[in-house]
Amino acid sequence: MNEDIYFMKCAIDMAYKAQEKDEVPIGAVIVYQGQIIAQAFNEKEESQSATRHAEIIAIERASQLLQTWYLDACTLYVTLEPCMMCTGAIVNSRLKRVVYGASEKRWIALSSLMDRIQMKEINHQVVYQGGILEEECANLLSQYFKDKREKKKLLK
């Protein structure tokens, strides 16, 4: 099995854990030397903090484990393309590579930001690839929000 698909499935598992806690189902794992060293899911609702995205939590955990903020030998796998905030954390932590599932179509995100920034404007360029298990990742998010809307209708 392709390594990217395997690790994206691990990120999807984390997204399901988020969903079980009624969080937006986004999961992330960070891989170093072929091993998962950090995994996380969104915790915005539980923590009531806008910054508790899966990517940020995974970066924090990987940095703690490796005892460095410099993650230049690591790859982040995440079920949804990282937002602007997470893209900033990705660049600042010097992650080598980001692999995401579903593309972010509603907000400015990693690919649109990286496409706009030229090499001379920032000191770290991130290699990224989208579309790994895209349909599964997108369907998970779509179904979550569909279920939320239906539940809201029933409560009215």
C-alpha cells in the first residue's frame, strides 16, 4: 500500500475520533522516519479555543517528542487542506512536506497561500500534495455538517 494512503487513513481515523466528540472531523498525523510521532484531531469545541486545530496540536506534540520546534524531517498528513493559521504554523515549524485529503474551497488555505508566495518572500517553502483519499475526507466533512443541519431542524 502506498505510504501516503496508509498515513492518510491514520489521519482519517483521528477525524472519526473528532466526530465522536462532536468536533469538526479533521484529523492529522505527523510522520518522522516512517513512524507516526504525533496525532491529533480538532479540539475547538471542547477547549472553546479557535486555535485548537488538528494541525496545530499535532505540531505541538511532535515538537515536544522531538524536543525541537524544527520539524524539517517530518511530514504532516491532514484530512482537510490547512487554513491560513495552520499554514503559518507549518511554515514556522519548517515541516518538510504536507499531504492533505480534501481541498479547502471556502477559505484561503495552504495551496493558495503557497502559490502566491514567492521563494524570496519567506525563508521556508513547503512541499505539499493534495487529493489523497480526497473523496473519503470530503464525504466525512460533508456528512458531518449535513447531520448537524438535520439535527438543528429537528430541534426547531
